[in-house]
Amino acid sequence: STLVEYADRHQRVCPRDFGALVRAGVLKPDVFASREVGTTVPADLTLGEQARWVDEHSDYIYAGAGINLARVKISSTILAYDKDGNRGGDMISALFADGHIEFMSMVRAHHEIPQGNNTQAQ
């Protein structure tokens, strides 16, 4: 995943927020807007405004802030996940540090997410 690639270029440390990926030019803001939810990115934003928009309005919650991938079990470390309710019901998608995505219950996801490490408002 792009998060892992970013970490590989930064001493295996994940970015502090999603906006860092936009500022670095590795992802466009529309990646953080879910088609299922219908979120759209405003047009004509500067790069800094795009990064700020992503940090404030992403349809996903980032849980990887500052995680050193060399120090965690990457197959079970959640880096990002859907905001509650994005998919309706009690299921969400979660992105793991090894790049795989799992569809799981919110209860399971909230149990496995590093506490105090989500940087997006819910």
C-alpha cells in the first residue's frame, strides 16, 4: 500500500496523518472520499488546502500515525479503516500494515485498532 511505501522511505515510520500523503504527492485527495458515501473533494484547492481537506473530511480514519513498521506485527496492525456507518450496518473495511484489506465488524475493528492513534474526527 502507499502508506507502507511512504514508511519505507521514512525509516519505516508511517506518516502523522493522511494529509502527509497528499503533501508528498503520493495520493490524490479523491482517494479519501468514499464512493459509497458520496463525498466529493472541492475543486481548485491548493496542495496545502487539499491536505487539510483530507485531514478534516476523509471518509476514513487513520490509525497509523507514527507507527514504526519495524516494531509491529504488520499482518495484524490496522493503519486505516472506514468511519462508522460508511457502509451501513456494523461492518467496515480495514487496511492492515501488510497492505491487505479486511471487511470486519466494527466491534472487532475497534478492538484491534491501536488506541489513541486515530487522527480523523469521527
